[in-house]
Amino acid sequence: MPQDMHCIIGAAGQLGTELAVALHHAGERVLLLDIQAPTYPALLELPFETVDVRDQAALSAVFGAYNVTHVYHLAAALSARGEQDPQWAWDLNMKGLLHVLDLAAGMDGIAQVFWPSSIAVFGPGSGVVAAQSAYRLPSTVYGISKNVGEQWCSWYHQHRGVDVRSVRYPGLIGTLAPPGGGTTDYAVEVFDHLHGPDPYTCFLKAEERLPMMHMDDAVGAALQILSAPRASLRCTEAYNINAMSFNPQELFAEIRRHVPGFKVEYAPDFRQNIASSWPDALHDDMAREDWGWAPKIGLPALVSSMMEARKVQTPSSPH
């Protein structure tokens, strides 16, 4: 029997890079799709195709040529970048998803689709800790597209038989690729600004608490929900998953345990308004009950991991 072929759309992005590495290390066959080639060294040996997900014919040709069985559709315009070009963001996020779902419905070989949703589906009225079925009134084009995308995923599952699975990711923090224009990106980019000489300028308020997750847990969640029996999944939209919540000043205090001289200043910009509309945390009881979700990494381990991966040195060490 032929081995599965895992196709990652948006493979050069933050989550795509980490997911591709994990699947490759697990011995899976992996196909990378993006509009630009991944640069992470471990991915250079993998097959890559330049494809714009808005081009359904090109996407269909690649799926057929490689006998794709599993699709991870990660290409999207994120919250902050999407607000700067709303029509482009809507076109990319919605047209891309509909193309993938339509092809999955029409091609016998595609067994599963993974599509990430986001905390951005929530807005004012969702509550400080958003429940699985909390009121959703997203405040960004990104959030609106994710909210509508969840409903499209549910429709394609119920009416076209597509086995599409999704989780609502919080802010993701990893090391293999730079962030792509999200509201939580400060928690990644700060690790490149630890030794000055100028203070790091944080674009959110010191007390702005948000849900966050280490990339290892994010990848683990995707692989875990895909391996769960379909019959155990009660949610046909996207599952809340929670790992930790912190605000900038709490993250920076943990960083100072490693780099005592770290300096920061605060200059909130338009991203502060986006962050203020999101909940502080998510209730994820349904994910825990249905497919055994359980995060492994908290704030101290996250910071230690980022320090190690970035090979952060003390100011007196040679660079």
C-alpha cells in the first residue's frame, strides 16, 4: 500500500516550517507548497512546489501529481498584516480555504484536511475566558475569515463528507521561522532584542494578557487531533485549545531571570486594539475530553527553550 503524502500549504511560514520538520523527522513523506521556498536547512531536501493557493487549477494539478492524502492548509494573512490590506487578506484566506475544501471533496485520495482557526474568532462579549461556544464577534478581517472558515469546514464535513479538523490556536511562539504579521508576534521578536543597546519596544501594553502556546504544543495538537477517531470528535468547527496566558511584563520578567540587564519600553500601536478584543484564555474542556488534548510547556520552559534555540549569550560573551 502506498505511503501517505502529507502536503503543507504555507510551508515557509512559522507553523508550516515546524510542522514539516516534525512530520519529516517522524518518517512521513512531506510535500511543501508556498509562494516562496522554505529556507530552513532541514527542509531543503524535501519536494517543493511554488503554488498560490488562490489558483485552484494549479493546486489540483499538484495534489494529483503527488497523490496527496493529507492536506495542512496553513497559508493565511494574519491579524495585524490583514488589517493593512483587508481585501487581499479576505481573498487569500477565504478563496484558499474554499479551494482546498472543494478539492478534498472531489478527489478520492485526500483523506484528511487540517486547517487552523484562531483566538481571533472571538471579540468583545466572548468573556475573559472564552468557552467553546462563546459569542463570536471578531474585530479583524483575519478573525472574520477564520470565523466564516470554521462554518465552511463544518458545512463541507456535513454535506460533502470532508474529514476536516481544526483547532483555535492562541499566539504561537517558535524558533524555526520568523512570525508572519500577527498581534502576538512581540513574544517571538523580543528574543532577538535582548542585549540592546536600545531597549526592546513592545507594541502592546505591559498588562495585556493573551493566550499563548509553544510551537511544540501547537504541532502536537495538529497531529493529535488528526489521529483521533472521527467518531470521537463532537465539534465540526474548531476546538478551543489552551496552554498558558501571560502579559508582556510577565514574559519580560521571566526573560530577566536569564538576562538581568534586559530593557524594554512600551509604545502600543494599532495592534493593542486588536489584542484588547481577545479573551485572556480559552476553556478547552471539549478538546481534552474528545481527543485527549493536554499542553506540555509553560512559561518558564518556553523562555528557556527560546533562549537555547536562539543561543542567547550574556553581554560579556563573544557574538
